[in-house]
Amino acid sequence: MTALQRAFTGRSAYLLIAPAALWLGLFFLFPMLSLLTTSLSDPSGSPVYGYELTWRLQNYGEALADYWPYMVRSLFYAGIATAICLVLGFIIAYAIAFKAGRFKTIMLVLVIAPFFTSFLVRTLSWKLILADNGWVVETLKALHFMPDDGRLLATPVAVVAGLTYNFLPFMILPLYTSLEKIDPRLNEAAADLYANPAQRFAKVIWPLALPGVVGGTLLTFIPATGDYINASLLGSPNTQMVGNKIQALFTTAGDYPHAAALSVILMVLIVGMVLVYVRRAGTEDLL
Amino acid sequence: MSEATPPEEVKKKGISRRGFVIGGAAGAAGIAAIYLLGKGGGGGGTAGCITTDLSDTEATLAVSNWPEYIDEDDGDYISTLTQFQQDSGLKVTYTPDVNDNIEFFSKVRNQLGSCQPTGRDLFVLTDWMAARMIDAGWIQQLDKANVPNLDKNLISSLQGVGWDPNREYSAPWQSGFSGIAYNKSLVGEVGSVSELLTRADLKGKVTMLTEMRDTMGLLLLADGANPADFTDDQWGTAIEKLSKARADGQIRAFTGNEYINDLAAGNIAACVAWSGDVAAAEDENLVFLPPEEGMMIWSDNMLVPVQGNHKANAEKWINNYYDPAVAAKLAAYVWYVCPVEGAQAEMEKIDPSLVDNPLIFPTADYLAQTHSFMALDEAKASSYEKDFADVTG
């Protein structure tokens, strides 16, 4: 019996688990219960005098019926952003892993560097870049890529661009760790066996990078779906995502039960999609 | 998960998976029980949770106010805030973190409702929200002996409000108007709310405020309804109009104070705006005007929450800002309606050009075109707020 196994016998095991259990209890289980009870409360209460728990399941039906377009829009925007991130991220991660040479560290630092400033400030700076009278829009108009009364800010393009920008590092880093582990000799061996570049990518690089792809897409898609900062700063009322709706229901409408129900629906939906995705990708062992 | 663990291995590990799950479930049930038991109370009933005033021993004061709502030090100019700190010896933590009444309410409601401190000794909220908080028992009564200037100098139009007839809980900070602002370098004059909602050259270039009473008040006026006394049908028509303008892409966003940056940057051309913001932006292209249909008037009130530990200090602050000279200095900077009698005379010394400015010292004629929003009971308020949030959010 190793020391570790000895430590895990009898009561001491519970003691060792206690800190983690307490943490989860306080900061996961408790808020979750609070969310669930709120979602089943009578919405005729008010934020001032509290809500009464009446096990009102209709909240879920109503939230879904009223706000499903926001849910669809969120999944759609997050899906596009994740796809763009995957393409861009793969190229960048591949370049860092195999082609960067002595610039590898610098490039990795550059990927992480944006995290040193606030998420909000970074998103707000996109407002300047995409402004109606800014140089991006002016250039696009001059090149006739955009009609004269066109704009980028307050359109779905700006929201997806913001999501892509903000979550790109979450795609690059897992991809990089996967790609970095690939022995370059495998690629060379494939070339020796007359595999062309496309075949080498499909048969060697991609399968070996799959854990990074799964990790990266999850880390990008999940937060992007629930994000509301990008849509509220770069979008318009017609590009609102489900996060904006939840935020508005909590803060502006003061309708906690429906907001909570919508949050639970979003959570269940994402957990469900992730489970299916991970099973299909066949990488359960890697998570 | 990997392959199933053989039973004897489970035993060796000392703590079985089943045991752990049962233990965890029991723990969760315990937490749930505690939570549900504690849930009955909700809000209200906070009369007994007024804290001891620590003003005698702690010379500090934490104030939360709206952005762009106070003068700032600039070169030789000493702000009223700095001056107050020097005169009173109090260290003031001034935070402009109120951007929207309901948003701020959501921020503090859990603490106020459960008798916890919010870290603020004084905050500034609009009439209807002030009324709601006083009604919930979350606001401390002011000690009249400490705020002689308030009783002496409050202008008559702000005395005797229904929700606080003797101003025992609240003191107006500033009043103001909600009307239209536009950027004249981008578009011609925008004179009415109907134009905001329909003019083709403004498409996608209009913002409205997330403050329901400002935005909806103006929309009701545009329909010929009276914001101080309207029917559910009139409300429905106005909401319908707003919803259509939003769906058509006429409205670009619903905002708090931040609209002023977008207006100056040219991202928006016209918007529903608060009177003082435009003047304070000091941009000659920006114009504020009262819409043809009439405009909304409101006031923001200083309130001391029950768990504010420095009530006497807060009263010093209130009393200071009700000194006509201080009030005039502040008004000259923020350009909102000054609630202090005698400030107009003091303004002569600061900036004679502002003495007759109706945005700061409105005449009876000017006030005749202003309207206030109907007082709503809790149920009505939440139903209207939900309608409004469905369009804005």
C-alpha cells in the first residue's frame, strides 16, 4: 500500500475531501440550488419582497416560448465564432508549434498578452475600430465592399468579430499543446510513404490534434454562447444574445424566475450538446 | 470514465464511490434545507437593522452617484468635492457607479433586503426608485437638526412630494429634463420624438434610454397621451411603436449615460438625452432641445441606506450642497436644474450668462411644457417594466 492509499483509508478520506466538497458546496451547489428554486418561484413576486417557491414549472415553458430566438441566435453566433476561431487558431497554433523556431516563446506571450488588459476595455476598443466614421468602415466604403449607408458597429458582423477576437486565445492554447506534442518524425515518415500534404494533415496531424480541437472548441463555444458583453457593446437590440436577455430580465425587468429558468435551460442545453459532442468525437478519455 | 472498478478494489480505496455519493447527497440535502428554511423572509422588515452611526469616530463618507454629475478639479479650479473634504475634514470616496436605477437597485437589493451593508453611506436615485426604497424601509430618516440648509433652501417645486412630503428621507441632488439631443454635424434639426422614430436619415443612428420613465414618457407624449395619467391601451400603443422602431432597425441601442460618447463620435446622430449631459460634453456640435410634444422632468435624490454607517457625515454632505454658493458652483458645471433657492443669485458671481438659462433655473413658462411620470404600484411597475424590457433587452 502506498502512502497515498493509506491516507485514503477510513475517516481521513472524508477529511481530505472536505475542503473541495465545502468549496463546491458553497460556490457551486448553493448558487445552483438558489437558481433552481428561483426558477420555480411564482413570478408575481417582486425583487423587493422576495419570491415564493411554488414549483411553478410553467416558467420554463414561458421562458422558452418567449425567448427561444435569443437562444438560437446565441448558438448561431457562437457557432460561427467557434468555426472561425478553429481555422485561425489552428493556423496560428501550427505556426507556433512547428515553424516559429526561436520566436516560439514570444508568439505564445503575444497570444496571452491581451489577457493583461481588461476584457471590457478590449471589447470597447473594437467600438473605436469599427466606428461608423472609423477608418475600417471608410476604407471598405471607398473600396465599394460596403454600401454608402452601411456600417459594421451594431450589426451581427461586429458581434461575431468581437466573440472571435475575445475567445481566440482559448482556441489557440489547447491546440498548441496538442500540436506541440506531435513528433515531427511522424510527419516525415508519412511523407516518406508518399503521403501528400493534404493526406498528412488528414491522417497524421488532425487525428493527433483532436484532443486540442475538442478542448479548444469547448473552451470557445461554451463561454461564447453565454456571453453578453460583445452583443451589448458591439451589437444592437436586434443582435441580442441569450446572455443579454438573462441580464435584462434580472436587472431591468426584475423578473428573476424567468431569468433563472432561462439560465437553467441554457445550462442544460450546453451540457447536453457537450456530452453528445464529446461522445461523437470519441475522446472521453481525454477530458 | 474508464472500465468498471472491481468490488474488492473499491474496498481497498477506503472510501467507496457509493459512500461518497450518498455522503454528497446528504450534504446537498442539508444545504437545501437550510436554504429553503431561510428563504421565507425575503425583503422588507428591515426597520430594526439601522446601524450605529460611526461618524464620531470615522471621518469617512462613501457616496455613489451617476456619472458626469459633479464638478472635477481642473488646474486652478477646486471642485466642490475637494472643497468639502478640506472644510469638513472628511475623506470622501466618491464613486460614479449608478448608470441606471433598476440596474443599481439589482446591485444593492440583496444586501439591503437582508440587512447587510452595501459599503455606501449615501446614494442618489430618481424619484420613483427613491420612493420604492423608502417604502421598503431601506432608507434612514435624516436628522433635520443636521441639515438646516435643506429645509431653508429647497425650492418650492420640489417640496411636498407625495412619497416624502416633509423631505425626511430624501434630498434632491439635481433635477433635469429628458428630451432630444442630436449631432448637428451629421443631421438637421430633430425636433420631435416622432421624427426620432421614423425619419429615414436617422435609421440605425438613434438611441433611447434604458430608463423606462424617460423613454416611455416621451413616447406617450408623442402619441398625445399624458405620462402622468395614461391608460393600459395608451401604454400598449406606445410600446408597440417602440417595438416597431426597434424591429425596423431605427433604434440602434438602449443605453444609460454612455450615449453621449456615441453621439459625439458620430456613431449615433440623435437620441433621447438628459439635459445636462449635452452641455457637460462641451461639444459644439451637440444640441439639446425640448421635443415639440413636451419633455419629461425628474429629480435625483440623495438617500442614506439603513446600513450606511456614517449618517451624520452624509448629513454634512447634504447640508453642504444646500449652501447656495456651493449649489451654484455645481450647477454651473453640470448644467442640471439646481434644487437650491438662492443659487440663482450666487450664479451672478460665477457665470452671469447662466443666470437665465432655463436648463438650470427654469422659469414657470419653461416648466409648463414638462411632464412627470405617473406613480406606479409594485404590480403595475413590474408589469410595465417587463413590457419595456421585452423591447429593450
